[in-house]
Amino acid sequence: MEKYENYTTFDIPVPYKGLNIYPVRVKDYGRMSILSKSLTVDKNSIPDAKIISMTYLEYLYHISTDEKTPYLFFFDMLLGIVLREDKSFTNTSDSIGRYHLDSKGKPYFTIGDKSYDSNDFEEIREILCEQNLIDTPDENMQKEVRDALEAAKVYKARISGEKQGSLEDYIISLSVSTGWKIEDIYEMSVRKFIKSIRRMDNLIHYKIYLAASMSGMVEFKNTDFIKHWLTNLDEGIYDGVTVELDEVQEKLI
């Protein structure tokens, strides 16, 4: 059971220390995809004891001194979306959050008249990831293994010969298959949108496979792969990568 299941089930904003954190809407999906990189930096895979010992907020503060990685600015813009206080950000003076160092050199940020430290950042990060199905690095898995699985995903997509549809394609497909108005889909939460796409795809394949298996004209050696359309469809980031890693690595060399 998810920590925020009641909120995510009904798309209710999650209250946290004076904040109401709303789920991202489909119309903001594109921006969220970019800005959420501030939540998924693979800090602990960097072979530097000093960095590994940092909190996530400390690390973002550290790397954001480099103009090429303005992750604190990304986080601010993401806050603008989820707090429904969005602006046309042009520079850090427009940011929702304000970032400071305390007397011990530890970073914290303020929103309005309230201050939030590294622990608060971790809680807000968890809320955002659960609300919007944002995948974070699996730190129980070695980076080399994750890299190999990423390579397997790329390879599998390439050999399939199918080009992945765009966000616009998915919106249109969901509208065509369900009859929902496109304008209403724009206002859906990203979480419900992703789950609706998965459910729609599963329902279509379930009907096809079930009809084929019952017709007597097609025989499957194993029907375990036919998932009922109401089964749990939650999946991990690397689910579906079925090619052996060694085989993939050999073909990529």
C-alpha cells in the first residue's frame, strides 16, 4: 500500500507543512518530464565519499553552482506547477523557493514564510514521485546493472522496429478508444493518464488473446501471459526487458 494511496487514488492534493501539493496535469506533462530530472539525479552512484554523504538537497545545491545543471531552478519550476502558483519563469528571482545556507552551512529553502530543510525535501520528493509515477534510481541495484538494463531497453526498442508514439499520439489514442474529450484529457492527472493508457492497452490485448484462445483456431502452449484486464498493471522501470544482459551487451559491441 502506498504511503499516499488515498491522495493518489482520488487525485487529492497532498498537504505537507502548509503546502497543498497537487498532481501534475497532462497539459504540463512535457515540462514535468524535464523538470523531474531534479528528483532523479543518481547521486549515490558517483564514486566520491563526500558526495555520497551529502543529502539530496545538499547535492543539488552543490551541483547547481554549475550553470549546466540548474537543478534547483528545475525544482522551483516544478514547485510552481504542483503548488498551482505557476509563473513564466525567466530567472531565479521569479522562483517559488528561496535557497539559503544556515549557520552550519546546510542548505534549506523557504516558500512564503515557512522554511524547509533536507528532510522536508526528501518528503516532498517522495510525494511528487508517487503522485506522478516518476521513477527514481533503484539504489539496491548496482549502477553497472542499471546501465546494462537501460542498454537492453534501447536495444529491445530498436529491434522491435516500432517508433514510440508521442505524447500527442497517446492523448489522441486515449480519446479515440474511450470517447473522452481531448480537453478533458488535458486536465487529467499524469498518474491517471499513464494508468489509463496501460489499462486500455491491456484490455485490447486481453480481448484479442482471449478470443483467439477460445476460438479453437489458435492454440497457445502457455496462456499465463494472458492477463485479465483488471489485473494489477503496476510495473517497474525495467519490466519488459526480457533479453539476457550478456546477449544484449554482445550485440551492442
